[in-house]
Amino acid sequence: MRHGSESKPFYLYLRKSSGVYYAEIKDPVSGALLPAKSTGERTYRDAERVAWEWTINGLPVGPSGESRKKPGEAASFELAFQQLNDVPIGQAEAQRILDLLKRRG
């Protein structure tokens, strides 16, 4: 069951298999929900604290979670990735994307 309200910029739900709360953060521009991310918390109150921290300071990125992405930046990436996944891409376009990614590191 999803917990949240229109006044909060996120929804929380308990994943019964693990007993851990997951958060879906809303993109502040579009209102779209970002993919659910584990808060690592087993109580609603602690999960809510984590979700607020992510909303204010950004979502943890990468395995260590040291770097952060603001919800709007994360939503932009998710949208671009989804569009890239949905559009047929030829070999030349794929090579351009690979070249771009290599330049960016």
C-alpha cells in the first residue's frame, strides 16, 4: 500500500518481502514519479525522514551513494533514458551515443 498525499513530494510503500520502505520521489517540474528506491528503513517515520532528505538534498547516486542528484535532474535522466530505449537506433546513432559517453567519462 502506497502512503503519501498530494501535499508531500513523495510516496512511501512497504515492500513486504523485505520489510523495508521504498520511496517514489515526485519530479518537481512534471509531477512524474521517479523509480522507487529503497530507503533502507523498516519504520514509516524513519523512511519518511530519508525521503524528505532525498527531496531536499538530492537522491544518492551510484553504489556508494556519495554523489547526489536533485529530483528534477534524476527525472530528466530517466526521461532521456526511456526515450533512448523506446526509439529505434541505427548503428551510426548508437556510435554517436557511445562517442558522447566516452568523452564524458
